[in-house]
Amino acid sequence: MSKSCERCQTLPEKLELEGHGRLFLWMPLGHSYGKLVRLLGDAGREHQAIPESQCVAVRLQASQLSALVADVMGALTGEESRSTRALFLQGDGEPGLGDFPRVGSLPQLFTMTRAGWLVDMLAEKRVTSHYQPIVYARDTRQVYAYEALLRGLEPDGSLVFPGKMLTLARDADLLFQLDLAARLSAVREASRLGLQVPLFINFTPTAIYDPAFCLRSTVAAIAEHGIPPGNVVFEIIESDHAPNANHLKSLIAYYRQAGFRVALDDLGAGYSSLNLIHQLRPDIMKLDMELVRGIHQDPYKASITEKLLELAQKLGILTVAEGIETPEELRWVREHGVDFVQGYLIAKPASPPVSSTPHYY
């Protein structure tokens, strides 16, 4: 049996953009079709209009494809763009039956014209991790754990920050592959750096079909590098939509059976709710940085956070306040019983991470 899910390890073929070809666009409405024909005429683009099928074929150099698609999307409404079907064929051929499975929406084509660099990054294993310390609230000199944070590397070694990578991965259907690469990097780099304290590893529930297959390679890597399971905390991240609670339960059950702990991220933001706390029963809860930001000056944030901390203490759940940037924020969460803190006031993510952190009274 394979060591992990093929879905997570298989990369799509890159959209090769060489030579010349034709972009076929099937428009959803006559109004949209007329708008596109006028746009191409005004721009002096060589094109063939096919009114009976509301299709326009544009002849262009492949290197011009991304810019042209961006121009077309700029002239259409969002709904028109999503409803427009698009296909790029190299050369002068007409679409055949074998080409139609590749027909997609205009935004999908635009994403694929830009996704080549991410496919290359994953194929060439140019994914790494930086680590941010999580320290004891009562004594910020003591590092409790490190959180692994995704970074990419350009061919010249310069860093790529995760926002760009994650957005493109979602749009290009590469989130499964990127999430796996990030988890494996977190383990590999922590071992290389000799980190001995607990390691927080992010994972995206929607990037996992079946934990028994999709997470097998991650668990195997942890064992291979000799990291004790009790020193690994898997941190649930999800910000785009509410996950399926039963799916989350199956993931957490798999992790716990392997001896790992589980943290619920961004409590107080996005989908996080009291329902998830009782359904998932996390070992650790992380308070969202937006909830913590300026908490000493905001009675609404303060009241909400007080109740969350009280609840965690009654349930025996450890707490981390994320995004601590000022001594005042640190002072407030410390006085209200948070266990650990994390943020730029303490240290920024780095590789290797800082080994000594400042003490704040």
C-alpha cells in the first residue's frame, strides 16, 4: 500500500506557454459576446467572431495569454467572467472532442497561467519553514514551543510568504499538495535545526480527504526523524469556510490515536465557536490575534476574551494568545490567566528561530 494519498502527491501538468495559438471564449450572453468583440476590436486584436455559438477565437502569442485574459476579465463583470468558458490551443487547430475536458472558466484559465511557478516550487521541493516561539506568559524568557510557518523559496533563494502561495493554491486546486509539503517541511526542518520543545504544525482540514491515507506520510516523517509524538501539536487552520464537524472529528481522532495533541486556532474569529470546542475538545486553544489586538483598550474584546479564558480554565484546556505586539496586550492577557503568548513583541518567525526571548514584567 502507498505511504500517502496520491491526490496529495500528484502535481498537475504545467500549462506550457510557448509559440502561438488561439484562445477560444464561449460567452454566456449575447450582451457579453458583444462586449468582448468590441474590446478586441478596439485593442486591434486578431480574432474570429462566431455569432451562432457566441464564441470568439483570438489569435495570439502564448506569452500574451495571461495579459489578454486579465484584460477580458477586467471588461466583464465577475459573474460574466465565471460563466465564460475558455480553452487555449497551441497552433492553428480547431477544438476537438478530446479538448473539451480541458474547457474551464475564464478565472480558472487565468489562475493556471500563473500557477506554473507554484508547480515548479512544489516539484523542486522549494518549500521551507520558519519558526516562531510560543513562550510562557508568566516568564517570557522560557520557550514552551515553536510554531512552524510556511515559506517558499524562489530559485535565487529569496523568500515567498504564504499568502501568495495559499491563495494561488486554492484557486489552482493545489491546496492538497501545498498543505502536505508544508507539513513535511515543518517536520524535516525542525529535525535539522535540532528543536527539542513541542512543535506546532498547521494543517488545513479541507486539504485532507481521508486521514488514514492523507496524513500517513506526515506521521511517518515524524517517526523517521525521531520526534516524540507528545511533542507534536497539530493546529487546525481554516478561514475560508466552515468545515464539516464529522470530518474534523475523524482527523483529530487519527492524530490522537497516534499520540499527538490538537490545537484549535483563531478562536474568536472565522468559524471557531463554542460548538467546535465541545465537539473537538482540543488540548490547546489559540486566541485570534484580532481579538487580542488592543484588548486593553476595548471592553468588548476584553469581555469576550475573559469568558473564553474562564471556559478554557474550567475545561483544563491550555491557552495561547497570538499576535502580542505591545507590553499592554501582554500585561492584560497575563493578568487574565492565559498560559502562553506568541507575537512580534516576543520574536518574529525565523530559521533558525531565536533561542532566547526577552523578559517582560
